[in-house]
Amino acid sequence: MASLSIEEENYVRMSLLLTGISPRAARTFFDSEFAPKCLKASLKKEYSKLLDLKKEHRINQSQWNLLFPRFPERIDDTLKAWKDNDDKMFINTRAAQSVLKSIKENS
């Protein structure tokens, strides 16, 4: 097997960084800034600011639906399907556990 060129090696490293390390780092940072137990209350408190951002097209409809789902009961099924289909990609964090617990309690 041929060895990788410097450009190919850098590409592989960047790919692994973006797909493996960055999501975990972002989740860890997010959890430290916004406690999972307080996230729902924080979103409610800042609803008007978030709505302004949506009106200014800084938050798109897809992002808005993640923040304020139209059908919350479907999220549990979606998360379970994601976890069942690709257990290696599901990272079990405090935020993930809090979201799953909150969904079960509020469904």
C-alpha cells in the first residue's frame, strides 16, 4: 500500500478532527455553558431574542425546529432510532441524558 502524501495525511487528520473530536468538544463546552437541566427554561426566557434572530434570518427554520419542535413526542422516536442505528456515533453526555429524560417526562 502506498504511503499518503502530506496533503492526504493533513486531509485525514482534519477529517478526523472535524468528525470525531470537534462534536465532543462542542458538546462539552455547551454543557458547561448551559446546564442541561436549565436549558428548557433558558430557551423560554430568551424566546423573544431567538424569535428576533429568526426574523432577521440568522436562525433558519431547521434550526428553529431543533430549538422548538412542533411535535416533541416524535423526537424520542428519532433519538432512539439514531442510537439504535449507529450506537458508536451516539455520544452519551449529561446533555444527551437530560434531553432523553426530559422527552420521556414530557411526552
